[in-house]
Amino acid sequence: MPFNNPLRISFYSFLITIVISAAACASAVEMNGSADGSNRGEGKGGNGNAVVVKKDAVKYEDFLVDINSYSTNGGFYQNKYKKDIISIAKDITENQDIDVSKGSMGFYFDKKSKRTDRLFFGFDIIINKDNNLEYSRFSVKLIQENVTGIIDEIYKYKFVTSENEVVGVVIGFKWMDAGTNQQVNIWIKKEDIALFLNERLTANEMFQRGTITNSAGRVILLPL
């Protein structure tokens, strides 16, 4: 029967304990993320560069008008300023938590005037109506609470002011009321926007100078 040296057994036990502990630590780092506990979702490539794991993002391009639907120069301007327009869509949907209607962000003209050389940049917003306000009061509420902030976002970019054929901004609000589709649109000329931004008009004065249309496209007056 071989002699079992107690010191040798203790040494082997010590080595086994170290190996098991190291394996456990390695497993913990692999399961929990980065070693500093931040769990950033990053790893290392073979060249040592950080590899960021990208999540599925909203396709902001989906908010733009179908380029093939234009009968005006709106398609030209949309292509020219596509990067800026996508940035506006991202800024507004993320920073202001606004539900922009997909396929609505682009350049429009007043069909009643038939002036296809006078384009307004804008889009539609989907509203969840959760009050009992009648149409005119609810429309005023939407315009007063949202339009100036939207103009601020649009005017971070210069294409409305720089293009002669782009004469202003149009914002539409859509909602359901008792099973009926409702909409209000406000068309604001860039000259009036400039006066507002330079504090020569109040917001309500700018709105009053604008043209407001209803669900049927008719010009209406609101108590602004």
C-alpha cells in the first residue's frame, strides 16, 4: 500500500481549489457582461477594436413621403435634403415623443390655390384624443401646445429658409372622435415664422396669420 504524504495531498487540494475558482470567475464574466459590471453589450474583435452590438432601430426613412408620389419639385427637395429630413424625424419622434404619421413628412402645396411652385414642408401627427373637447377647442389646444416646438426642431436645419420655392411650414393633426376621422392643418409662411423667432410676433399672432384647414381641406377660423 503506497504511503500518502499529508503535505502532498494538501498541496494538490490547494491547486484544485484554485483551478475551480478561476473557472467560476471566468463563467461569471461571460454570463454577466463586461468585467466592470457595466454590461454595455460590447466585445473585442480580433484586431482589438470594440464591436458594438446594434439593436434594431426605427427606420426613420419610413416617415418620408413616397418620392414617386410627387407631382411638384417636392421630390427634388426631398432628395436634396433627405439627410436633414430624416434627422428631423428622429429628433421629433425621440425628443418630443410625437407620433409622426408614416409616409407624411415632405413638401406640400395648397391644392386650392394650385400654386405648385409654393411648397410647404411638414408632416402629419397622430393624436390619441382623451378628452371631451369639441373640434375647434381641441384644434386650438393642439396648435398652441405643439407647433412652436416643432418649428424650433425644423429650423435647426436651413432648407426652409434657403429655398425660394419652399415658402413655409405645414403641420397636420389627425385623431378619431366618436368613430370619425378628424384633422386640422396649419399652414404658416416662413416670413411670419421669422418674425416670431425674432420676437416680433407672439405665437398666437403667428398662428392667426397662418391658414388653417379642416378634415375636408376647407379654410376655417379658430379662436386663437
